[in-house]
Amino acid sequence: MSEENKPNTTPQQPEEQEIDLIELAQKVWASRKLVFKACGYAVLVGLIVAFSIPKEYSTSVTLAPETGSKSGGGSMGALAAMAGINLGTSSGEDALSPELYPDIVSSTPFLIELFDVKVKDQKDKIDTTLYAYLDKYQRGPWWGAITSAPFKALGWVISLFKDEGEEGVSAKVDPFRLTRDEAAIADALSKRISVSVDKKTGVTTLSVTMQDPLISASLTDTVMRCLQNYITDYRTNKARHDLAFTEKLYKEAKDNYTTAQAKYASFVDANQNIILLSYRAEQERLQNEMNLAYNVYTQVAQQLQMAKAKVQEITPVYTVVQPASVPLRPAKPNKIMILIGFIFLAGVGSVGWILFVKDLLKGWKKQTTI
């Protein structure tokens, strides 16, 4: 009898599971009005939320920087080698790799340089600096004003006990000591600027998100140029210092040669008919000094030309693959995804209420009444 009962118990498990699933589906279907009602309310709430969030416009540019290492300085290095001059070109010029570009853009000194950039909106209603635009003209959802009202009231009360002039924007921003407002604006600006670099190709994508399409496009172009200037100044810093030093040596060598030439010419003109050996010796000495000054002058002149060529040689060249253009459609908020999210949460929440919470509440009420 035990062997006959064994095969009868095993096939009943999937049947019980299937019956349970059918019961759950019937339970949900019986309360379908609650699910539809919750989804309907979710549509209304989702639409209110989606249309309450301000529009954000994003502009992107793509740069292809020159990252190849230069051995020997190319054609300029060949010319320098013929003149006996070593340009000293090495891979150290590319120490600032594209992977550091995001850190550069998010650094405090770089962001502070953008505070005084003039911005103008598409409707010609705003014409001010970027700092003032981020500080005064940023829109937010209506619930933001409600949630921030207690903190604003608290800040107003605290400001009554502070001396005037403690906060605010100074005439010149000090990166070493930012005020609370300046630090907040810099943090907000860093979140609106993003830089991504493809490690394989070195292609850099820079994007800026703002609430106005024209400001987004113009600021993207400004940030791109500031980044290019920063990298160019970094890579050509030593070469430009060398060029300035060579220009100083060139001026001194030219002055020395001009002085020696004038002394020699003046001495020869004053002693043309004198044949004494002492005068000839002095003439020969002055001529040797003039020739020495001329040789130094020509060598420094060659070094000056090579220093100028080196600055031009190591100056990075950027190819703008995708330039900045005024966006036509907002990038944020995605109203469809917000609506779908609210409907999904309402549907899952109502089904969970029907299957689990409702029965638990009934059981709890029965126990309390007993």
C-alpha cells in the first residue's frame, strides 16, 4: 500500500502550484478596478511631475586631439640637427594625457574662470555673466520651493545675527578661499559639464547642459576653447620660457655686436694713416672682438629661430569632429519614461496590496477583535 501511494503524491505538486497561480490571477482580476484606478491616478501624477520639471538642453562637441609622440621633432628637429642644436623633443610633452581632461574641467580654478563668461538666452531676456545666471535665473520644480522654504526661513533668521558683507561675491574670486555661494555655484556648474574620453582613439566628447539652448551651445564652445588653451599653455610652458630666455640672449648678443662694430669702425676711421704696430695691434684686437661678437650673435639668432620653431612644433592641434550647435529638443526631462515609471510603480503597488497587504490587514484585524 505504501508503494501504491508514492507515485500518487509526486504529480500533485505542480497541480497545486498551478492552482495557486490561477487563484492569484483571479484574485487580481477580481480587484482589477483598484489596479486601473491606481494606474489612472499614476498617469495624472506622472504628467504633473513631468511637466513641472524644467527643460534641460544639452550640447556636445567632439574633439580629436593630436596625441601621437614626436620623435626627433619632425622636420624642425632635422633642421635643428643640421644647425647643431638639440630641440630636446621627448614624450614628456604628452604628460597631460586625455584621461585627465575630466579632472581639469571639474577643477576649481577652471570653473572659476568661467564665472565671468557672458551668456545670453534665446529670447534676449537674459544678458549677464554665467555666475549670475546660475545664481538667479535657474528654474526648479514647484515642490522645490515648498521643501526649501523652512531652510530659507532659517537662513534668513541666521543672517539677522551676522555682520553684513560676510557672504556674497567679491570683486575677484579667490580659488583658495571661496565663499559659500561661490562654492555652491562652482559645484552646480561642475555637474552641468561632462567630459568623456575614448581610451582607444583619444576622441574627447564635451557636453554642457543648461536650461536655455543658446546658453548651452555658447557655453559648450567657450568651455572647449578654454580646455584647448589650458592644454596648449601646459604643453608649451617650458618651450615658451626657453623662447623668452633666448630672445633675451639674442638682444644682448645683438647689442654687444653693434657696440663692438661701432668701436672698431670709430678706431679705424680715426687712425687711417698711422702705421705704428701698437695701433695695428689695437685695431686687430677690436676686429677680433667684433668677429667674436658676430659669431655669438649669429649662433643666438639660429637658436632663436629654432626656439620659435619648437613652440610651433609642440603646440597641439585639435580637430573639431562635431562642432557645437543650438539644440532643438530638450534632453531632460524624459516625460515618457517618467510616466511609464509612475504607472509601473502604481501597478506593482496595487497588485502587492491586493495579494499580500490586504490579507495581512484582514488577519490582523481579526486577531485584534478576538
